[in-house]
Amino acid sequence: MSFLDELDIKWQEISYNVLIEAANLKRQHPELKLVDALHIASAIIAFAETFFSNDQDLQLLKISELNIKSL
């Protein structure tokens, strides 16, 4: 068993659905960086409940599908 298996971390590929979700996020939140939009879209598509980030600004976003927490 690997370290990631113990943490219940799931890999999410950048699929067409992730790209569409990221584009929608960028349209709703123009201040969002593309890389952040891709990360958040990946979490939404993977049905993640919580998204952790060191970026304090992301916690200010109002995204109903995801609970964003700062580290």
C-alpha cells in the first residue's frame, strides 16, 4: 500500500468535462487563475467534498459544489 492510498487521495484526469467546468468557473469568477480553475474543476468533477489550498483568496470564492479550506 502506498502513502497516497492511506490518505484516500484520488487522481483526476484533465478530461473534456473538467475543461468545460474550468471554463464555467472562469466565466463566473474572472479573477480565478486558470490553474486554480482546473484544480477546482477537477475536484468538482470527482465529487470531492472539500478542496484544500494554501491560497487564501480561493476560500473567498462562493462555489456551492465544493467546500474550500485554506491550510
